[in-house]
Amino acid sequence: MPKTDLVSPPSHCALCPRRCGVDRAAGAVGFCGAGRTLKAARAALHFWEEPCISGTHGSGTVFFSGCTLKCCFCQNYPISAEGLGKEISVEHLAEIFLSLQAQGAHNINLVTPGQWRPWITAALDLARAQGLHLPIVCNTGGYETVENVEAWRGYIDIWLADLKYVSPPCRRNFLPHRTTLLRQNPPLKP
């Protein structure tokens, strides 16, 4: 198992709106599928994001294992809901970021990163100290806490968040479990 002393896994996890409280430091796994050790499924140049993200050389995309939503229609279902991936260290993730930059990526694209934020920010700090200068994209399903979004300040340059489940019936049909979404503010009056 990859070992790093750069991150202390949460002993009462509250990184996502579920605030499941599992003791990831003791090896427990939350609803999202995340435990104590960082896990990613794929890292490569990706040419099929929005054109402004992929550009001509590709987006340096890292697909993180697990997800706080686990939508039944997810195009990355084996990664997001079934936990496909490999445990890696923070140091190795920093090397991956630098390798993607060396391959000509226009940015570093973090796919479903919320449950791994402390590990990823530690890796970004390491990589930046070694010359990483690309913009960072947070490619998220949008189910995030305000605290987690605020904690990304200084790390994320571009938010690529999905808008899902505006309709409660859709939410009931497509999520395999009860999920409470943040209440929307009433529409502004003209």
C-alpha cells in the first residue's frame, strides 16, 4: 500500500454533503468509496472534454476512484461507483501531474476529486514546487460542501461542475439512494 506522511486521513469524514463520519484514518470506507489511501483509475491526455478544456494537445486528466453521487448513468461508472483504480501515493500523484505537463497538456483536469481533496492539494503543492504551472480544472458532479469548495481556493482555476437533478422525480429515478441536495434560492425578481 502506498505510504505518505503528507496527509492525515479524516477520522470523521465530512468532505462531502453526506458527512458520513466514517473513520478513514482507521481504514473505513465512506459511501463515496474512499478510504485512507488515495486511489486513481486513469491519468492521460484527454481530447474529448469541452473544446476549450481539451484544446489541441489534450487535457491532462486524472480520474479519481469513487464518487459522492454514484449516478446510474455515469459514463465512468466502474471508476465512480465500483471503485476501479489503483492506490497511489501523494508523491506519485505529483509525478503524474508533472508527467502530464511534460506531455503537453493544456491543464490538469481532476475528475471527481472532492473525496480526495487533502491528498490532491498536497500533491499539487509538491508538483508546483517542482515546476507545475498549468491551470487546474475541477471536473465535479457538483455535489460538494461549501467548506470543501472554499478549501480548494488557490488550487482550482476552472470549475467544470455538472448541474444535476433540478427535478426531485429525476433525482429519485437516477440515484440509487436517498440524497439530499442543497435547497436552491428562490428566483430573483425582475
